[in-house]
Amino acid sequence: MNRISIKYKGPLRGEVTTPPDKSISHRAIMFSSLAEGRSVVRNFLQAEDPLRTLEAFKQMGVEIRGQGSGVRGQNSEIIIQGKGLHGLTQPKNIIDCGNSGTTMRLLSGVLAAQPFPSTLTGDSSLRSRPMKRVITPLSEMGAVIESENGFPPLRIKGSKLTPISYKSPVASAQVKSAIMLAGLYCDGITTVIEPGKSRDHTERMLKASGVDISIKDLEVSVRGIASLKPMDITVPGDLSSAAFFIVAGLLVPQSEILIKNTGINPTRSGLIDVLHLMGAQIRLENERVVSGEPVADLSVKYSHLKGVDIGVGLVLRAIDEFPIICVAAAKAAGTTRITGAKELRVKESDRIASMAAELRKMDVNIEELEDGLIIEGREDLKPAAAVSYGDHRIAMSMLIAGLTASGETTVDDADCVNTSFPGFMEMLKSLGA
């Protein structure tokens, strides 16, 4: 178990480049492996979660090579010789998804249509996360999936699938993507209707791969019996990773940071909108499009934030950034009310309960709601001995909170940061932390 100590030293200043986007790194490996021919993925995130996806496809016979293709923390160019939708082979072993819900849920959609059986498992955290949300629609399509009462491991017997029109009870890019991936194998049109707009990286990548896909409001449809064209893709920077540096720059007095190469996909950029509402000085510079994804450099300056109401619409577009938004709210003047976030109870940890417990250690007054938090901001945070709950976003959020406290804060079990951001501490140090 790794313990990290942190304390205020002075302003944070300088430039950093955002690590590659985790969600897009997963999908780039998946769609390139299912394409017919050679794809190149540049700026792939060499962190634990996407490497689980990479290793899964290697187990199924896909040739994946390139600079640093097995070196954690090193961003690299990956070359993938895709085998097409029907070219995968039965894995010799159980596929271990580690802590990655994206790997497990999206792979379920692919494996449900294969002519061989397979099993997906993960670490103790992943085995406690609900999978009925993908098992139910995939079963309606004809998949045969056994589970432990809706929890991993998942034992999948490949079957011939039929298209469905599915009204999802949750707005989840993982659920939507699993159904669309399964839909590629169906003779007909598969449709997913969401209650809110979840991130759209899968739709963008399928379109780039030449798949017949249509999008109308909250409805996405894909025509099956498809073939995927190989891609040359550069993964943009991850806004979810940049979020910690954005908030650090806003909260640490006199700080000024430029965060380069950050994805600003509108289905993901709720964090920026929330912080602007709170009075943040964040300016988007050098806006451009990289491999179909909008990207910008973010100029961040120390700001006096104020409390705001954050409802379900904004929460959905900032779902991964909830823990660090709580840190911003803890330092904002007045009250911040966050609602519509019940989905966060079944992430790597119960992020609502986890952030409430840890910020209370810093003398923050917090009321826990079923679907969110009410946070009373305060000028000074008390240093604390925090824990991560094995959740990388909780660990990084509490380290940023520690930067604003009046003494030394420790975070136990911080190894989990490597799940998404192996170079986090080094980058923070480079800015003067």
C-alpha cells in the first residue's frame, strides 16, 4: 500500500500536456482489432485500464505491436493488425479486466457474438460492480451470459444475435457501446435510446470506421453485418485527467497553468461549464479537431469560486469529474448542491459516500443525499489522513485538496492512481507542488 504526503508550497506555475484520453484509448484498441487491416493508434494511454483491453485482444489472436506497447506510463504509437469482426480466436485463459469497467462491459458486447465461450473477471472492486445493465440488453439480443447474480465473473457463450430497440434506464456510454458493438454482428438495425446524452466517442469512432450509424437526439442506431475500415488515430488528451490540474490551478493562490492538448468533446466538457458557473478563470486557446475529436489548450488562473446548484444535465457531462468538483465546492464561497448523480454509487467506490467521508476529515460541512451532496464551502481546509478506497479519482482529488490545506495531508492506498494516470505525481511536482 502506497502512502503519499502533500502540502502547500506556493503557486503552481508552468505548462503541462494532458495524458491521453482513457476512454478513447480503450475504443481505439477495440475498433482497430475488429477492423480489417492495419491500424495505427498514436498517443495511446499506457495505464492499467487500457492495457487490460490491449491484453484481452492479444489473447484473442490480434497482433499488436509498437513502441512501448508493454511499458506502463509511456505514451506510444501502437500498430494493430485487425482481424475483422469474425477473426477473433478463443482466449486460452480467463480474461482479467482488472479494475476496468469499460473493458468488461464493452468486451461483453463483442464476445456475445463470437463462436466460442469466454469468461471475464476483474479485481475485487470490479467484481462488486453491477453488470445487469449490459447482461439484460445483450440477453434480449440472444446472448447467453452467466453471472454471480448480476456481478462478475461473466461466463459468455457466443450466440447468433438479433437486433433490438433498447430503451436504456441509465445514460451510460458503456452500456450504449456494448449494445452497439453487439449490433455490428446483427442482420438489421440495432437502436439504443438513452434518458440523457452520454459521451459519444463510440459513435464518432464507428462513423470514422465506415459503419452505417445514425444519431437523432438521444437515439443511436447502427446497421449490422458491418465491416470496419482500419484507422489512423491520434488519441487526444483526457479532460478527466486534466481536471485535477484545472482545479489545482483555480484553488492554489496565485497559480497560473497552461494545460495543453485537452479533449473538449461537448459530451464530456461539463466540468468546464460547472467551473465557469462557479466563477473560474479558464480560457480555451488553440481550438482544433484531432482525429474527429475537438481539442484545445486550457489557460487556468487562480480564482475565487462561489457555490452553485449542479443538476443532472451537467452531472452527466461531468460524471467522472464529480470527486474533484467536490474539492472545488469545498473551497468555494457559499453552498454547492449536486444532484442527479446516483450512478456514482456504483463506480470504483461509492464516490458520493467516499468524498463526503474524506472531506469531512478536512472540516468541510457536507450533507449526503441519495443522488448527490450539499457542500458548505470554507476558506481553510484542515490537513487530514485520507484514504482512496482503491479509487484513482478519489486519491487524486484528495491530493489536490491537500494542496490547499494548512498543513500536510496524506493519502493511503494511492497506487490506484496508476489505473488512469501513472505520471500524476511527477506532473504535479513539475508545476511546483
